[in-house]
Amino acid sequence: MEQPDDSLFAVQRQTGDINTTVYWELHSAVEASLLVQTEEDRSVIAEAAQMLRAGGTVAFPTETVYGLGADARNTAAVEAVFAAKGRPSDNPLIVHIADRSALDGLVTTVHPMAEALIDAFWPGPLTLVLPVRSGVLSPLVTAGLDTVGVRMPDHPVALALLSAAACPVAAPSANRSGRPSPTLASHVMDDLAGYIGGVLDGGAAGVGLESTVVQVQPDGTIAVLRPGGITTEQLAAVAGADAVDTAPAAVVELAAVEADASFASGPDFAAGNSSPGPRAPGMKYTHYAPRGWLGVVRGVSPQRVAAEATLLLQAAQQDGEITGLLLFTEHKALYPADAAACVVSLGSLSSPEEGARSLYAALRRFDEAGATYILAEACPETGLGAAIMNRLMKAAGGSVIDAG
């Protein structure tokens, strides 16, 4: 297995010097799946691809969020991703490819149902967990499992970079572990400047939430390991409603032992007393969290939710907290004008795509405002709402307030 020298990137991780991270801003027009490249931008993408081939780490845009990429075959490069993010080593990474034919060199078999999902949703925000070929990828990518998550992103900058790099690229979200995922290059720089090789700025991500992760079982049923940009309804349209399992047994088991990522470096972990390793990213640890405390408010009606949240926010303000409120546009009139020091809308409940695109930026807005006590309205868990609620619950560490 190729092991280029990563001494330069080790220095970056140790110093945190912002000047050691290369920032490339693309000036090409990006429309849908088309990238109209200038000569300057072709040179930039080639430079970023060369950094990946040399064992470096490069953040780049996808249609979901910005990813932090490294050559998935190179253990030193993949280790640099874990170190930069502060990511637990038992949390597997998703491998990104630019062409369907690259899958054959990474996995041993592809179930016919998985083939059908590929035909329907690639390129796009769907990750398939498949049996990995032995010795092809760094064991850090799979976290010691016999499977690997693979996807083909639907973003012209990502596809251009992956094609130029000509290697499978392991790429989790380009943020410090546990923080809200980045949907802008500036978010990446805020979290990781000085700790990674480069950032390729291709504008805002589209979907705004990570990919849906699924694993096709031997009988053809689809286990949804993480909800995301492809909804359960879309999966069911291909596989049939009875074939989609949104709460497979392994996921339920892992949900019972969810903990903050810091436990993975603690004494219990070192002694071997760790909980089972997740089969896919986002299954085990607290993620996406703002710096302040976050609670999700649920109730039988928007009026009950707003009344309970208003009382709690007022009490928190009296206790000296800097408050934040995350709501939907339809409900804004239910709150007093000064409900919280920082009020952010996820848009309309009738347009969950807007909420998905803005969720992580909204959580970062609370950090910018210095919010220490934040409440978020729950939303219906249908369509993209399931992914939004999954991320909110992760960000809140499971803290739910029942408004009755």
C-alpha cells in the first residue's frame, strides 16, 4: 500500500498555523451538474488533486456538505483526517468516487438491489455500505469492519477533483468532530485552518445535510443507517415500501449506547471497554452541536410548543443565559418579538429543502451570537424532515422537552 511522506501535514496538525492551509477560490460558473472551468480553475483543481495524491488533506464542496478528503489507500493521509477533525478512530469514513466503474476495485459484490439504488440515485446523496475488498483501502477508513461506505457525489467541483486525483477519496465532513457540518468554505476555515492542507472554495453546498447511508441485506431489504438527502419515500419508490427498514436492529442497539465523542479517548476506551463500532458515520456519537446547550421542543400543536419555549427562554434570560431560538416561519407570530437574543428561521415547513440547506449555518449563527441556551422546534419526521430531526437530535444530545 502506498505510503507517501506526510511530515508536512503532521507539522500543520501540530502548529495550527492558519498560513499553512492553502485556500483556493474557484471563479468558474457552477450550474447543476455542470462546471464551466476557466484555465485558472483547471490549474487550481489540478493542484488540489496533486495534494491529495501526495498524501495531503483537501476540503472540497459536495452537494451535501464540504468534505475533508484524503487518499483512502494511504493510512498516513487518512490518519491526518482523523487528527485534524479530532474524530474517534472507530468511526468509519465514506469513500468518494467519480465513476461507477471505480466501485469494482473497492468492493467484492454489489447486491442487485444496491445496483438498482445506484442506477436511481448516483451521482447523488446516497452512500451504500458494501463488502470491502481486502487490502485495497486503509484499515482506518473501514474502522476494522469488513464493509465500506461508498458514494458518488453530485457536484461538478467534487467530481472534477476526484477525477483529477484518480484515487478513491475518504471524506468525512470538513469540521471539527462534533461541530455543525460546513456548508461554506468559510465554515471549514473557521474549524480547520492550519490543520489541513487546503480548502477548495466552490460556493455553498446544495442539499445541506449529509448523504443517506444504507446497507442492502441479503434478502434485498434496505437498512437505513443514517437518514439524509435521499428520503425514505424515494428509496421506497425504487425498492417498495416494505423493503425499507428505517430502524434496523443494529441502529437501535447503538442508539442505546450513544455518547459524546470524547469517550473514545478516555480510560474505558483505552482499556477495551468500548461500545460496538458503528457501521456508518453518524450512528454513534453526538454530532453537529453548537457550543451552547440545545434542547428540542415537541408538542401536540405549534401553540403548545411556542408557549413552553417562551417560558423556558424567559427563565433562561433571567438566569443570565444568552438565548437562541430555532423555529419555522409559520410559527414566528406565536412568539413575542423578544423571544430570544438570537432568533433563526429554518424557513417554511412546507419547504423542508430550505430547512435542510440552512440547518448547519443556523447552528453556527448561534455560536456567532454567543448563545448559551438554545431551543429548537421539532418538525414532522417525513421526507427530509426525518434527516433534519436526526441532525437536531444529534446536536441536542437527545435533549427533548415535551410541551404536551
